[in-house]
Amino acid sequence: MSTHHIQVTINGKVHEADVESRLLLVHLFRENLNMTGTHIGCDTTSCGACTVILDGKPVKSCTVFAVQADGSEIRTVEGLAQDGKLSAIQEGFHEKHGLQCGFCTPGMMMTTSALLEQNPHPTEDEIRHAISGNLCRCTGYMNIVKAVQYAADKMAEKVEV
Amino acid sequence: MAEIHGLGSSRKRVEDARFIRGQGNYIDDFKLPGMLHLDIVRSPYAHAKIKKIHTEKALATPGVLAVIDGPTLQKYNVHNMPTLMSDTQMVLPLDTVKYQYQEVAGVLATDRYTAADGVAAVEVDYEPLPVVVDPFKALLPGAQKVRDDKDSNHIWHWEWGDKEKTDKDFENAEVTVKENIYIPRIHVSSIETCGCVAKWDATNGHLTLWMTTQAPHAIRTVVALITGHLGLSEEKIRVISPDIGGGFGGKVPAYPGYVIAVAASIVTGAPVKWIEDRTDNLAADSFGRDYHITAELAGKKDGTLTALRFKTIADHGYTDAAANPSKFPAGLFHICTGSYDFKNAFIEVDGVYTNKPPGGIAYRCSFRVTEAVHAIERMADVYALKIGMDPAEFRMKNFIKPEAFPYTSALGWEYDSGNYPAALRKAMDMIGYEDLRKEQKEKLARGEFMGIGISSFTEIVGAGPSKHFDILGLKMFDSCEIRVHPTGKAIARFGTKSQGQGHETTYAQIIAEELGIPADHIKVEEGDTDTAPYGLGTYASRSTPVAGAAAAIASRKIREKAKKIAAHLLEANEDDLEWERGRFFVKGSPDQGKTIQEIAFAAYTNHPQGMEGGLEAVNYYDPPNLTYPFGSYICVVDIDRGTGQVKIRRFVAVDDCGVRINPMIVEGQIHGGLTMGFAPAMMEEISYDVDGNVHGTNFMDYLLPTAVETPKWELGETVTPSPHHPIGAKGVGESATVGAPAAIVNAVVDALSHLGVTTIDIPMTPRKVWELMHKHGATLEE
Amino acid sequence: MIPPTFEYVAPKTLSEAVAALGGYENAKVLAGGQSLIPLMRFRLASPAVLVDINRVEGLSYINEDKGWLKIGSMTRQSTVDHSALVREKYPLLADTVSVLSDPIVRNRGTVGGNIANGDPGNDYPATMLAYGAEVVAMGPKGERVIPITSFFIGLYESALASNEILTEVRIPTPKPHSGGAYLKLERKVGDFATAAVAAQVELDAKGKFKSVGLGLTNVGLTAIKATAAEDFLKGKDSSDDNIRQAGQLAADASEPIADVRGSEEYKRSLVKTYTVRALRIAVERAKGS
């Protein structure tokens, strides 16, 4: 059974690890690097609780092998806040009650981060489509949509009161 | 001075701080030194004898430490455990499995990957046995028995109401209606699965059990009872429920994995983690529903309802592991007379064993209330349809009148308060009911199928008064302990356990309202049985009605003592003092007062002689009654005659949960609850073939709606406080799940009733709707 | 849900990748992994070696060239989804990719993967059949072009040899007065089709069907080309009557299997309904183009 030496940059910090080829990327975070903000919720790449940004695109990290991410840049929920300051997205989820149990939230926020980079002013339907790979059981999505809209407005420097 | 954020404040959530940073502490986040992993071998057969478990390959896998089977656990007499309904559940089988995916053996390894390899390496020889999946067939004489230790597949018979009077009403009725309603199995599927970390401290004889549990104290007591003979006693067991990624009832039961993990930790002396895969979770954990209801209503031609008669077959799986109050094996199903003034009612429920996983009440349903409400709200429409009356008019005619409260139903529940006509009228105004009926006529003339469905539900929550309620003998009070610090801040601990409902935020608001201490200065804790006062946990929407009441009462006890201290500080008579939120002052001299903060400080530095120092109180609240939230939901659907797809065009939900502690959180609960009513109505189902093979063990087969399918909920409110609850609040967590499905079904039936359709069972998948239309020659292939 | 162990190689060139595939026993290509990795997590697939071709240069592109839209096999579905060129000139493909799995999976899933799998539930095969596409495969003996009509052989079985790698799919650039549409019944985002229909049409100057491509998803062991329906429409005008008859012929050509999503009768009915609706949209788009 081969192990591979990989180097990944996560939230701007370089990490090295020796991993089995079968190690799932989500386990690299959770087990090897003790970054437990990214969660696991299913077996079929359906729920999106494990969503992280890999080389600029949101991916479900339970369906990528860690070896495939060698040399990649990854952003996880732990990297949303900068210098202790919450991102507009985190603020939006808090202000608009976009989370209840919090388990799907890291994945939702990473998807949101990618969405707003690509489409800074999404309509409600565009938001719903963008998060259709992320399941939530608590919120019914209503306030998640509001959270994303809040973040979009904030990032465009229009704060809704 | 910080804002108080008392009742009615949409205070932002305290718990968010850690969740939005990815710093939640969910079970799988825990890592302890030397921790081992437990994974589980599961049966591919629904019913089979275990001939032999071959462990050699597994044990030869480097890193696999043990394979634990039933006989191993039997040495410690923990191969079986009692269920919450005092039936018996296998932890691991000795020789026979009773449902597909049943736990057969535990594999203990150094890490989760190795544990999975170990599971794959275990080979089991089975001898398949005949399978029982149809509960009706299971009740026939001579049917294959599911349980070797029982005489038949009939678990219990429960009936309630007046059979004679009811039968008489039916005999003499001008109108009767009858339908068979099947509510299939569904699964809570919280995004976090179940799991635990069991840590046995051999030196001190202590067990610490971190666990996804909604009821940590009950678990502690049950663990103490079943491991007492091994030397574990309750003061040496600590159950910690950390952050829970959704519960919805699915994290109430004790699953075999927990017990195996505890046993493994005790035997190895190492911490043991068990975390389910999604497949484990869906296939084996407690389900909700699986009720076959034959529902009948009787009444007059003018639409006046007189009597109700329901007969239910309850499919419980191979053991009765539902978490119902022990007196009520069918939970609170007898709320089924609903919002209507029935003269007489009689219901019977028969529990049945089948070769399926055990359970029954895990799905945000308030102890079988969803089943009850679904049946009555569907039958209201069936009746209205039969006599050609508009369903809104029909409901208005039969509602329990606002003046009638407190109202005792024909099945004995004393409803605390309600104003059903106001809620329905509000919903009708919000949706534009009369215009929609016009539109519906016009559309039908063009061959377009549009439907409008109403659900005017009455919920029953807040279990429950000690004279009627207990689970495994434990009374269903709940508790709050408050301690105010010298600097006027406070800590409050509860016997409940939030899984996303925001207790850290809302409980503080109750106390803030009562004491005038800003909510931001009140730390709320739950879930650690070493520190939290005893309670039966959070499910069945009971936290606000019971523990929330305890918070208010404990606060008032503190206020009583505070008044004495204030009198001492102000050198006044207690009777001369008045309270306004946050301070006592002398009547007539409002500037002569002491704030709660000043009083708190004095409690530690300057308390009256002869009085105990400190400022704290605890209350174990035994509710005098349940509470009865209610609401009216209206749903508008358009049906695609080519594909059978149902599009929910609009859904208005008017909810009345009494006083709203935090409107933002209440709305969030309703959004989520509606979605968990919508999903079973449209797409969720766990089903079995004749061999007991289960379908729906992953999210490709068990369908949870995304943001695209989920409707854009429109909310409204009325507020009818509970007269007996200290702050007039009723609880709301499950109302929407309870009330929503019937509104959607009623809408679909309404769209198709002109074809002669009177009923359809959920989930209303495209194929099912298409087949129904096709049966009536009404599909359009374009 | 932990996969079994395997050896892993990540070649940088196509020829290395082909050599690796042929050089190991029980080796499989790892492209997007969005189908393969879940199978491995369920231990339904246990390849001894994974040949990761994500680092092979030159397999990701969308270009129009000499009358063809050429898409590299490692092009991510999301790239296709966001391509203005695809949206503008290849609406059938745009429709298809927008309902393929979910938007996050599409960031990893590849065009090649959705064709090479041989899964009748995949959406691309029917669309490629409707387009009359070709695929390019690279093997130890070099490159070959395989017409899509020869590509889908059986359940999880394609014309691709075990030591060949799919490198490109080519769609003929539609002529003027062409349009297409893909309609899929998914019970929710991410579901496989209960049934889906891909329609690509070219109209002549008089508005009659010059050529028609109809592909059917998940109503047979492979995607199905509804040839009888296609042939029926050639030379006919786009009246509702003709379209309905074509719909019936497409339904007759389908071989659905009854399962939890629907009975045979229901699925055939869907094929008919969606064929009619997709043709209507395709015709409208053709007239507008």
C-alpha cells in the first residue's frame, strides 16, 4: 500500500503530509490536520457538508482523494475570517439566522463564497441553484438565501439594515 | 447599559459564534489520545439465523483489535437492552437477525479506515428465514412470528374514547366518510449522523460518554440501569451531549452502536469512537410514522361533524422502541379530533412487529401528532368534498369556538387556548383565497389542474404533567437552575438539549425578561449530566413549554429573594416595593430603587442577617397541562398533466405558538418545520420489498429537497397565549411539520377531485400523481 | 464509507497515462471521480490501480474548429455550464449540463466521464446521440475516432477498450435554423432522470425538418437513439400532429425498466411527453436562430 507525500496550501498556510492514496480530502482536514470545521454528512456526494474551495472552485471534499490535491490551494471555513475579522458571509449567516444546528453551515458558506466571487449580485433563484448541492434540514433555506443576499450587499458596500 | 433582549426580541444567536467559524464541537470532532474506532458489520438479510461469524481475516488485518459479537456481550449481559417502551432490543444478536442492516458484530480498530477494512473482512454465514413485512399479514392467525420470545406479532392494543356512543353516532349519521390513509416510514436524516465517544476511566471507575443525544439524563439513568451489574453506577457515569447537528427525534433512542462502544471502552480501557455512515443511519436508526389508518367521520348533511372513529395498524419493526410516554403507546395520537368540536370519538391502535428496524416517533412529530393531524385534516376535506362544501367554510363551521376554551375534547384533552377562525381567516386573506377559487374554476375550464389545500391543525406539546406522563417511569418534568454572580451576571443550566433550536439564545431571553439582567450577561448551558439539572431532554417541542417555564419560575424565585435583599438595602418594607424589569423601587418614590445588579452584589457582600447568601434558584417544572399551538396553512398547487409533477405555487403558514420569545428563531423553526412537512409529502419514503430489502439507505434514494425544490414559505402569525404557561408560550418546533403535509395533500386532491379522486397517499411523487390521473383518464401526453 | 486501498499514479502526459492503464492489471482511469469515488466508497468498485489523468495537460478545452465543437474530455462540466459559446450555439448541450448532478459536483465531473461511464443514467450520452457526435480515444496503438452511435454497447459497457482513454468529444456545429433542447424529469436536483429526452433539429428554408436527432436517457440499458422518430420527421413540417407522432415513435423505441421512479408505462409516457415538448422548444429555437 503506497503512501504519498503531498503538499497542500490551506487558507494560505502550507501543510505537508504523508497519506495513503485512498485518504479522502475531507479526512486530510479532519483527521491529519485537526481542522474539523468541514463536516461529513452522507455517502453519496449528495449533501455538500464537506464543501471546500479547491483551486478556486467549490468541491465536495469527500469525493476527492487527498493525493489529488497535492500542490493545490484550498480554502475552508477556518479561513473565512481574516485577522480575526468575520467575513461578510459569516456576518450574513449570523445576521439573518441562516443557521440552526450549524452542521451544513461551513459547506453552505464555502459555496456562497465561490458564488459571490463568480456572481456578485445573484438573484434569489440563482442563489437557490448555486446552493442546490448543499442540503440543510433545519432552515428550509429561506434564511440562508437572505444571508447570501446580505453578504452580497455588504460586499458591494451596501449594507441592508 | 446592554440591551435586555427579553421576550419578543429577535436577538441574534449566541451559538452562531462558534458555528460560523467552523468551531462547533460535534461528536466526530472529538479526538482523545489512544482513541479507537468502532465500525459495525450489518446483516444483508431481513431475517436470518447466524450460522457462523468468520473473524480470522478481520483479526489478521493490521490495526484491527477485536471483533465483538453477541455472545461476547452476553458474558457481561449487555447483549440486550430495554427499549423506552419496556420491550427488548438486541445490542448484538446471539443467533438471529431481525431486520436488514441489523448490527451483527462490532469491529474495533486503531483508526476508522482500518475499522472499515475490518468490517469488509468479516464474513458471516447466514441461513435466511421467512420475512414478515406486511403488518396486516403479520396479524393473521398462523402468521410467521417475528419474535421468538413473543406469542404473536401483535404488540399491544390501545383504545381511547367512547366506543358505544361513537358507534351509535355513526349508525345514526346523515353523512359518513371513510378513507384508508397510509403514512409511510420516513427518516429524520439530520445532516449529522449518530455517534459517540465512550471513555472508560478504569482508575476511578468512571464512564464518560459523549453522545449525540437529545436526552442526556435519561441516557445516563438507562445506562446505569443496564450496566449496574457490571459495577457502573449513576454517579460514575457522565453523559455529555455536545453540539448536535440536528436531532428531530432521531437522537433520542439508544442505538446498539452506543452500547457496543461503551462495552469496548470498558474492556480495552481506551476511548472508543463510533460514528455512523449515512447508510447505517438511514437503514437502521429509528424511523418515523408507518401508520395505516382507517379514518371515518360522521355528521350531518349541513356539514356539522358529530363523531370520529379511527383504527390504526402501527408498524413498529421488530421491537417496540418508540419513545412514547409509557401510558400512551400511540403517543398523543388521540389529539386526532383536532380543531373540531366532536361530540364523540373512539380510536384504536394496534402495534405490530415486522422484520424492520424499530422506532416510530423520530421525525419532528410530537409523539404521533403528525399522524393524527394528517388524518383529521385529510378527512375534513374528504367530508367537505362529499357534501360539496368549501373546505374553508367547512372548517369554520366546525371549529371549536374561541369562547369554548379551555376546551375538553371528546378524547379527553383539555386544550388551553385557541382561536382557530382568526388563524384561518388570516391565512385566507394572506393568500387571497376567494380569488384563487375563481382562478381555479377558470383554469379547470381550460383543462389546467390547480388545487388549494387547507390544514387547520391543533398541536399538542409540552409533555408532560406527571400524573399522565413518564418515559420508562421517569416523570417528564424539566428543569432550570440559575445562579446570579456578584457582578450581576448569571449562568443558567437546563435539563433539555438544543440541537439547533437556539436555547443558548432564547432561554436567556426568558430570564432576562423576568430579572432584567441583559440576555448577553446570561450564560446558558445544557447537555452535561454532571452539571445540568435533571430533565427529560428536547423533543416533542417540549423545551419552551416545560424547561422554559422552569426558567421563568426559577427566575421568579430569585426575584422573591431579590426583593428581600432590596428591602434590606432600601431599608423599606417588602410590601412597599414595586418591580419594574431590572429593579425594585419604593412605591411612590421611583428614584429610590436598587437594580438587580446591585442586589446581586449585595447577595454576596451585604445580605440581611439570618438569610443565606448567594442568589440562585432551581425549578423542576411539572407542567399542569400540555400546550396547544395551532395554525392554518393554505397551499396552492399546479399539476403537470404530462409528467405528474406537482408544483407548489404558494404556501401560506399562519402559526400561533402563544407568546413568541424570539420571533426570528420562531420563524426559522417554522421554515424548517414546513420543509420537513413538505419533503415527506412529496418525496421522502423508506420502503421494503417482500423480502425485507430496504430502499432508501442513501441520499440518492432517500430524497431530501434542495433549495430549488423547497417552496418560498410565506409566514403569518396570531398570538393566543397559553393561560397556564408562566410566560404564555406554547412551543413551536414541530408545528409546521405536523400541519404542512395535509395542506399539500389536500391541495393535490382538490386539484383532482373533479375526476372523482378522494384520496392520495404520501409521498406524492410524480409517478404516483401521474398514475392516479391516468387511472381516471386525465393525463395529457401533449 | 471508506474506499479499499489502491495504488495511485498521476502521469503528466497522455502517453504515460495510456501506458499506465495497460501496464497494470485492474487499473482504472480517475477523471472527475464523481462517479468512481462514491462507487469505491461503497466498495462496489475496487480497482487495484487508479491512473489519475487530472494532471495530463491539453485535455481541457472548448473550441470550434472546422465545423465541430471540440471539447476536451477533462473539461469540467461547470466550464461547459458557464460557456457563453455553448449557451449561444449549443442550447441542447447547455440544457443538458445544467441539469447534470448538482453545481458543486459539476466542478469536478468531466465531459469525458459522463460519456465513458456507460451508465444509462448519465445525461450526456442521449445528448451526444442527438447531436450525432464523435468521440476520440487514445490507446497504445494511437488515436481513433468512434462515432457516438457505435459507442454505447451495454450497461456500463462502451466501445472504449480498457487501455484506452477518451480524449475528446466532437459535436457537429449546427447549421443555421438549428435548435435543441433537453428535458429531464428529476425528482430533485442531483437525481438521475426518471426519463429525459435530447432533441436537436435543423429546419430547412420552408421550416420543415431537415434533420432530427433524438436521444433518450435512462429508459434502456444504454441511451437510446430514437431513429424511427427521427426518420419520420425528416421532410415533414413541424406541426403539432407530426411532433406528437414522433413522440409516440420515440416512446415505442424506449425500453424502460420499472423501478422506484416509475412503471414502464409511466416512463414511456414521459418519453412521449418530453419528446413533444423538447421538439417544440427546439423548433422555436431553430426558428429564432
